[in-house]
Amino acid sequence: MPGTSRLRRAVTALLVSTALVAGGTACSSGAGGSRGQREAVPVSVAAQQAVAVEALAAQVLAAEAVAAQEVTDEVPAAEPTPSTPAEKQKFSKARFVANAGLAAGATYQWIIKPYRAGKFKKGAKGRTFALIKAGLAGAFAYNRLKAAADNAKGDPLLSKAVAPLTAGIASLKGLGSKLRKGDAGDSDIGSFEDVINGVKDAGKSAGATVTDKVPSAGQLSGG
């Protein structure tokens, strides 16, 4: 499968690059010169290694997303076609629960959780990779929440409960980009959390309980 091949190539590149840089560090350490020079070289190489590993890690995520998406495309999910008003209402609630659950899962797994763990702070190990995933998760969650709000219109009670949240959902539009650039702060993370909690509460009040569901790499990349 093409996606799988790309994933394997990215992983191989990551391992080879790490091995080469590590080898370069060893050689530099053993080279002639003053003691100060010998000690300074490994630090510089280690920094280059960290940058290379994070960049390649991003490639692995992208390749994994492509591979997962291709698998998804090969086996399209069959969705029922509701005919009666009652069936349409039930279907709308089910779609609301699914979309809201994916938004909640992505938000907690790749935005709230790593933020609280300090993964987005400058100098944090794996920061670049964490920000890339957070940016994707932010855009994904926004799209799924918009879809959930649209689904809610198919059920009178659910529509009434979700209506007050549309402005909050709209306010999340540009936060994916902000997260990816490392510019998001407490208020931005709080906005995501507040909207997700609001959607969950609205669903529960209308008999559509939302449970967190972490999306696959393919879903996250596809939005």
C-alpha cells in the first residue's frame, strides 16, 4: 500500500538520521584538539540531532495519516438513510454524539493534556511535534464541533440546547493555527475546554450523551 510504504520510509529515515548524528557525535568527541573544543562539539551536534528527530517525527505523523486515510477510503462506512421523522431525529442525534465525541477526544488528547504537562513551553522536549499535533487537533475539533452543531438541528430539543454555543464554536476557528505556532495561552486552552464542556452538557440535557473518542491519524489529518 502506498501510504504504508511512505510510513516505512519515514521511520527508516528517522532511525538512520539518528544513528548518523550519533555516530558523528562519537567521532567528534574522539577527534584531536583542545579539551574545550572536544566538549563543545557534542553539544552542538546534540542540538542538531534534536531538530532532525523532531522534523522527521512530523514526517512520520504525516505518513501515518496518509496511510490511515487510504485504509479508510478503501472501506467506506455505510450510513443508514433515515426515512421517517423519528428516524431522522434519531440519526441526527447519533451523528451529533459521534462528531462531538471526536472533537472532545482530540481536544483532550492533543491540546489540553499536553498543555497541562508543559509540552508547549519553549525548550520542552518534543515541543515541535506536540505543537504540530495540537494544531491539527485544533482544526479538527473546530470542524467536528461545527458538524455537531449542524447535526443538532435535526432534533428540536438538542437544537435548542446547542444554539447558545454556536458563537463559542465559531471563536475556535483560528486557534488551530495559533496552537501550531506555539502562540496559544491559558485563555485559548480554556476556550476549547469551555466549549467542549458546554457541548457535552447540551447533549446530556437532550438525551444525547457525549463520550470522548480519540480520532485516528487519518481522521485528524482529514479534518
